[in-house]
Amino acid sequence: MVKCKQSEQTPKVVAESQQIIKIGEETQSFKVWEKPLPTDLGQQAMGNPRFSMPAMLGDELSLKGLALSVSENIEPRIQCLSEASVEGLIIHDDGIILDANSVVTKITGYEIAEIIGKNIFNLLTLTSQSQKLILKHILSSSEKPYEVIVVKKDGSTVAVEMQGEIIAYQEQNIQVLVIRDITECKQTEEILHKRENFLRKQNQIVVQLAKSKTLQQGNLQAAFREITEAAAQTVEVERVSVWLYNSERSKIECVDLYDARTYCHSSGMALWKANFPAYFQALEQERSIAAHDATRDSRTQELSEPYLCVFGITSLLVAPIWLRGVLVGAVCHEHIGCMRQWTLEEENFAGSIADFITLAIEATERNVAQETLRYSEAQFRAIFERSSVGIGLVDMKAQIVDTNPALCKMLGYSREELCGSNFANYIVKQEGDLELYQQLLLGIRDRLEMERRFLHQDGRLVWTQLSVSLISSPNGEPQYFLTMIEDITERKQTELKLCESKEAAEAGSRAKSEFLATMSHELRTPLNAIMGLSQLLQQEMAGCLNDKQKEYINCIYSSGEHLLALINDILDLSKVEAGKEELLLSELPVQELCAHVISTVRDRAEDKGLLLVTEIDEQADICIADERRIKQMLLNLLTNAIKFTPAGRVSLEVKKVSSTITFTVSDTGIGIDPSHFKYLFEPFKQLDSRLSRQYEGTGLGLALTRKLARLHGGDVTVESTLGKGSRFTIFLPNQPDGEKGVVGRLTPAHASLI
């Protein structure tokens, strides 16, 4: 049917029409009619001498036969026209086809013999109105072509463009109809039309998404929903899904899937990278994956069984999602049904959709960062305002930029008075402060921690703990000093009082120790006289004694001996505490040292039936110590072990550990409760009042042993289990081999440096 649309005459049509006219002029023997044939062609043909045809009876001459006869007369000429043109040519008389070229047969499917004599209108799908247009414009040789639909012999239709031409020859007009198959043109136009519509639609969606407030607000889920819906509508696919990598990048998870058939969104599926290596490799390497046959495409074939076939997906268009140069996921356009050939425009649009997802992710991250920053700023401001510590912000010119209420209260000024003033006006500077600040600026120090005094508004000085750190600008340049100022005036006053009290106590202790140390002669002299005279009486040098007198003399001597040992311990302890004890260090053979102390206590151990054992490491052959004091320490430990061990064994073990030598005295005695360890080394203290009645002693032995060990630069430790025994270890530093020959005096001052 006529589409009632005029087509502009192309240069090609004009040129071909001119060619046809030229051919018509050159055809000298071309027979034409002076006027259109009447309806009764048979009668006119029989009486017209211009037609050379055999004589026929009127009733035997058919319309088709007449047309064939005419065709035979003009065949040589129409053949020339046929060979000269790619369009179909029909010679007609007011719609009755008189002849045609071979192109017409290709267009209509009719042979030339079949088409001659037909009415042109029988080949077209026309309405009555359309027939009038044909007669008026085409058959009357209008200059403009018209588009019509031709019905082929097999019943199918084809779009053609028809244009009537009148060729003048020997003062006669020949009516020629030029027919051109425009099926490919129409298909091309349709493709271009679809492409234009898609691009127009794509541009509208892109502009719509670019202006969308949802993408800018940071609601990622809402943004995904809007993007997938827009993509499904534009590309006209059944499903659009967004997949993102997990934090370990071991899989991609579907965060949104829009089904255009049900208008529903879902999520939750996952594809593991280890299970689909080809697909993930294509994502990372290719601009997009346009799989027309997704189940056979090498990039997506491995998705067939677990995903594509499950949902009936035949064609897949995948665009990777990149964020700051890193692949973070993919957006998939999933077509269901017959296979689909993806166009370049659709691939480009899929890439744009992936870019919008990137923008949505960036907007979300930016909003989260801004919200976190706002929250941090609010927290910092709350801390800044409510902190009990004074906080000040000082610029590089030492001008105060901001202060908190605590600092204002500390110095007695308002914020308005402090801001803009010089920070140095309020701090009492000390020598070397400038160098410290320069070290902070140069990065040698991270912060400054120091005690400084600040000047209060009323003139008094405020002791503070000052902490200064540097705040840099985004480009790394120093911008501000952050000062944290804590008022420690009360603490300083307390410290001063404590120092005074400590000094007074130490002075009293020193006075006591000095007094006891100076009393050694006065205390020992009477005792020596008592013990000496007791010994003379025991030897009966002044005469014989009876048994009772001997008992009294022995009691006087043993009591004096015990009292002398006690006085010696007290004097030794006082001397050490007073700092007047000096050690004479020398190289001592460990074997001889241990043999001496063991022989001293052996009788006591045998009296109680105890086994006395010695174990000495071969490498522990020499120790550096004061001979008298090391023997005193070992005897104290061995005597205590024997005293508190009812039965079993007492052992002395010596080992060399690195640059240290250890003397360990262990027993199987009554043991010590670990909660009492803290009282062990305090002088004049026994752990239990019951022990003082059962085991005699003053509690000075362990206290003196520890002080002497520390005076050597070592220490004493204890391990014990109640009811199972105890283990005391003396640690003494042992000088390197090259210094073993060094001997000398060691004072408490030297010992503090070891």
C-alpha cells in the first residue's frame, strides 16, 4: 500500500532517469503510441497499421496476447534498457504492463511473460485512496518517487520505490515506471532508527542518573536499585545484577539483582574466584564481556551449569567495575530467550552503568568519611571543651589560636584575652627550651614532655606538666603547636613535703646507723671481758670449780656468745645501711669456700640427722667476692635451712650462668607460705610468732644476706612450698675472664652502678 510519503529524488535516480531518456532517444525503431490504448485493446490493435502482427479474429485475441505482441516488437529496445539499469523498468499504458526488464522479475517473482498484461494495481497493496495517488503522481510521471508495497508471486511483500517517467521519442511519449527495491534501505533505516532511539534513550538515562540525588546521598542500596532499573529499561533485558568483591577478594557477591519481569530486587548469591578462573580473568583483562551465546563463550561457559542454565540466561553482557584503578566488581545484563547480538552502543552503555556504580560507591565512601570526620570533630570539640587538662592551639609565630575553658581557668584569663596573645608571655622559660622546640620542628622529637611554671593573672606561679606536639598541614608543613597543660601545683607541693620527710627519715636512719656503728667498741668491750673471764673460769685457772659452778660458767659463756653474734649482726646491718661497709673483692676458689662453710655447719646437721650435700659445677671454679661476707651469707642460709628442717636433707649447689655465679641452698623443711615472701627480708621480723617460740632467732640473717648480696651487685631470691621445703639462691656477678685478676674495694656507691 502507498505510505503517502514522498521520497526526495536522489542524484542516483536523476542520473539513471537521464540515462533512460538517452537510451530512448537513440532507439530509432522504437514503436510508440500516439495516445493511451483504449480499453478494448484488441479492436484498436486490429485496425491500427502501426502494429505489425498476424491477422487474428477479434474473439481470439486476448489482452495478454496483444501485450505479448507489443512486447515482441519492443523487446530489443527494452532489453537495452534492462541491461543499462539496476532498477526495474516497466513500460505501461495507464497501469497496464506492456513490458518489463529482468530486475522486475527479481523483485516480483513473476516471469516477464506472466507480468505482461497485468494491471500494476494488481501487484500492489492499495486502497482506493492510494490508487488515486498512484494515478495522479506515479503513472502521470510525477518527478517525486513514492514508496509502495509490492505483493510478490509467492504472496510475500517487498518495499519498493516507484517513479513514473515519460520518455519522448519521435514526438510520442512512452510511459515508463522505474521500480527500485528499497528493502535493504528500509532495514538500514530501521536499524538506524532503532540505534537513534537507543542512543536518545541512553542519553536520557545517563542525564537522569547524573542528576539523581540518590547517587549523591550515599545510600548505596537505593543507588544500586535505581541504576539496575534504569539499565534494564534501556537495554531491554530481563535481569540486571551488580556484583562486588568481598574483603578477601576470594569471591564476588550479588548485592542487587533487578528482575524486570517481576519488578523485584534480590541479593545474596556469590561466585567464588577459584571455581570460575576464566570468567574472573576476563573481568580483569577485558573492557567488557559481550557473550552472545553465553553457554558456549569461553569466558562465560563455566557459569552455565551453576548460574546461566538455572535462570535461562542465553546472552550475557558484563562490564567490570573499577574503583581507583582496582577491580571491585561487575554489572551484568542478562538476556533470557533467543540469543542476542550485543551492539557496540549497548557495550558502551554497559560501561557507563559500571561508571555510575563506581560514582555511587565513591559517593557513599565520601559521605561515610565526611560523617566520620564530623563525628570526630564533634568528639574532639567535646573533649576540647570538657577536658580537665588545659589545651591550647598555638601557631608558628607563638600566637594563641584557641584555648579550652580548663586552660582559661588555670591561668585566670578569658578565652578572648588569651586568643591572639603570645604564648611565651605566660610561661616561665628555662635555658635550652628554644633548642627543644627546634628539635620538635626538625622531627628529632615527636613531642616535648617537661615541667614548667605558668604565670597566673594574680601573679602567682602555677606548676604544670607541659606536653607539646606538632600539627602539620596537608602538605606536611608545620602549622600548629598543640599544648596540653596539666596543673600539678598540689602534686609538686606534696612531692616537696615527701622529699622533706624522706630526707628527715633518711637522716634519722643514718644517725641511728652511725650511732650503732660507733657503739661497736662500747658494746663489744664488756662482752669480750665477760666471755674472756668466763673462758678462764671454765679452764679452772683460778681454782677448781664444782659441777654447779661449771654449769653457771658455761651458761654465762654461751649467753655472751649469742649476745655477741646478735650485736655483730646489728652492727653489720647498721654499717651497711649507713653506707660505711666496704667490700674487699678477690678471686675465691669455690671448692675451698664451700668446704669451709659445710664443715662449719656439719656438726649441727649431724646432730639433727640431716643429710648435707654439695654440688659444684665444674665451670664454677672461681667467684669474685668479699671472702668474709660471702662466707657470712652462705652460713646464714645454711644455718636457717638446718634450723627449719626437722628431717631430710640440706644441699648447697653452685652453678655458673653466663656472667653470673649462683649459690643455691635448698632444704626439705617446713617451707614458707608464698604470701609471706614480702616479709622474709625485713629485719627483726619473723613470719609467725609461734616460730619465734619454737625456733630462736632475731630475723636479721636474711635481711643482712640480701643487703650484702646487693652490695656485691647481686641479689637473693626465694622459692618455697609450704610443708615441702625452701630454695634460696644468691646471685653474684662474675667478671669476664680477662678481668678475673682485678681486686679492690667496693663501696655502696660502686654497687649501685653494677
